[in-house]
Amino acid sequence: MTKQIRFNAFEMNCVAHQSPGLWRHPLDRSTEYKDIEYWTDLAKILERGKFDGIFLADVLGIYDVYHGSNEHALTGAVQVPVNDPLQIVPAMAAVTKHLGFGVTTSISFEHPYPFARRMSTLDHLTKGRAGWNIVTSYLESGSKNLGLKTQVSHDNRYNIADEYLEVLYKLWEGSWENEAVLRDKERGIFADFTKVHPIQHEGQYFTVPGIHVCEPSPQRTPVLYQAGASSRGQKFASQNAECVFISAPTKVAVKQLVKGIRTKLVEEGRDPNSVLIYTMLSIVVDETDEKAQKKFEEYQSYGSYDGGLTLVSGWSGVDFSQYQSTDQVEYIETNAIQSLLDSYVKADPNRVWTIEEIARWTSVGGNGPVIVGSPTTVADRLQEWIEETDIDGFNLAYILAHKTFEDVVEFVVPELQRRGVYQQEYREGTLREKLFAQGPHLAENHRGAKFRNLSKQDPTLSIEKQIA
């Protein structure tokens, strides 16, 4: 029997996220992305469909690799303009009770000390429904606008990320003891200062001597997502991630990625099934296969060839405008998303892609496949993906906002529930409790857990000692 299927909604605070050109469709709402009602309406749709959460992508930069220009990104609204992902979450949390929120921010663009406060604040405001997608960023344009002459090398970005997480774990897990907050109005003591500890971190990339300025949030550390699928990215994920997001165009490629991640988890001493793996795909569904296929063909007519190659060029770091449309795609080592070209070239030996095929493929649903059909057909295909690739769920990318998610909730969710492979109700508690049926905090065998009890590890870390 198929294990339980899980859904996240894959979104971004922009117009053309994964389906460039579809914003022109008369039913699409994505041009309303800057209106708060757009996000509160979406949150209510997703909670009605018992989605685990909304997974918010982000980039700080522009897709200017294609033709060496930002022309097609701007004319096609290809992930630009793009607004901040964190600021829309409290509004969605206010109209929901259970929906989780996985937000993407880059370790390359913000110091860990203020970032720790931002995420603790979000976890407080959502009552423990916050998650963080850890990325190291791949757009050269973003690095340059932060004063770097060039992007930091791919593997070195992960070396920095290792220490970045260490700082965060010390702040979130170790700075405040569980009994530190008293809120004692009679004695006038809000916090026991002897139970709040500076982290005294001095590393290769960061120096952070002080305390975390937030009291512990419901989860302390937000649920940790990671989207790196390269060899170095998988190693990082196996040490830190609780949920992993992957993206590849075929089952063969996805299966290979999942196998690699599970193997890395074992190498790090973790249960290979302790991490939830979601792959990206899109769904076009209607009452019958024929209606769904007609709907899909209509969507394809709005897809943008240049928009598709704008995305792929940005993701891979390769300017695809230099090739003919009939040229076959080859693997090129770059400083961007190394697994992107690998998923087209190496992962599936039975499939050879041309530039034109990748452009058309990406223009509707991004890098992931699109499942088209009736509720029965779609449910069958989803179960096949779960059984054949060992994934745990799907990051569903919309083709039309919010029509794609409305259709999934109306047609697909009831069919999966009827089959007993989709949750009927949410678990109570924080996002971590809902996903893993465990406590609200990191598991004891997680890397971050060893940074608890800082004062017991080094008595000089307590404020009391420091003052004395």
C-alpha cells in the first residue's frame, strides 16, 4: 500500500514563478502578488486542502544569464519583480490554524545574528508553524549587488553554511535555557539572567559573542528545509535538513536523487526515513481525462519559450541563447545549481533533451513534470511516483494562480483521501509536531541538539560568570 502522500504548495512572492507566460491567462491571479488578499485567499485554499504548508521560494537577484541581459526576465516578469517572502507569512498565519510556512532565505545575503531574530519572531507569530529553506544562492547578480565581485564558489558556499548553522543552533538552542523566562510580576523578574548565555562564537567566517535577543519560540529552531541536490548539497542536507526539496524532470532522475539523499543520511548516522523528501511537479486536473488534456493544451499556448530559457539559464549558469534550438543539452560545470543540468543529461540515460524541448518543458511547470488527467488518473500517477521513487510528497507548483490549487483541492485531495493515502485532518501542535508526530523541538540526534546546554559545556559562557 502506498504510504501517506503529502502536499506543499510551491509559491514565490512574484509574478511568473515556474510557468513564465501564464500570467497572461485571463484566470491567473499572480499579478495580484503584492496584495495581501492574494496571500490570505491562497492560505485558506491550502488549509481547506490539508496541505502541509506553503513553500516560499526566493531569489535576491535577477535572471540575466540568458542573452547576457535582463530583458526577457523583465518583459516576461520571470521571477522579477519579487518581494520579500517573510513579510507575507503573518497575514496567512492569521487566517489559518494549521498551515505551515517554509520560507527561503540565503545564508549568503544576511548575517546569522539578525536572521536568528527574524525567524524566532516568525515562529512566535505563527505559534510554531515556521520553517526555513536553507539556500546558498546561485545568481551572480545578487552577489554583485551586495558588494561581491563574483559569486563565492559552489562548495565554499556550503562551508560557510556549515558555520552559519552552527551560529544559529547556538542562538536558538543554547542561549536561553528552558527555565529562563519567568514572567514573575510580583518579584519584577521577567527572565532569570543566570539562565541566559552568550554563545561566544568565534569561527572562520563569523564572530558572534552575545546572547540571542529573542526568548525561545515554540519550536526554538524552525523546521529545516534544504533544496541542494548536488553531492555537496546532499551532504549538507544529511547533516541539517528535516525536509528536502528536490526537482528533476523524470522519475528516473528523482529516484536517483532520493537514493543519494537516503544514503547520505545513513552515512551521517541518521535514519534514512527520518527526513521527508518532496519533489516538484504540477497538476492539471478536471472531471475527465479529455477535459484535463484540453485545459493543459490551452495552458501550453500561453507558455513562453524565452521565459523558459531565462529560468534554465539562470538556474544552470549557462546562457542557452548561444545554442541552436535543436542542439542537445550537455553537462557543463558551473557555479550555479549543479544538479540542474545533471538532471537533464546524466540522471536518465533513456532521455536526450534538445534546447527547444527544455524551453517548452520549463515554460509550463518549471523543471518538474506535469501530471494531466481526471482525479482517478492523477491519483494513480501520484501513487506511482511515491512507490517508484521513494519520495514522501510533492511540492506542487502552480500553473495558474490560484486555479491550480483550487482544482487540486476540489478534485485530487478527495480522491486521495478516499483511497486512504492523504490526511483527513491535521495533527495538533507545531509544524514539526504535525510533520513528524514528535515533540516541537529538534530530535535529540540532530546536529543542532548538541548545542543545547551551552553553560554546561563551558561554564565561562554564563552571563553571571562574565559579570563576576
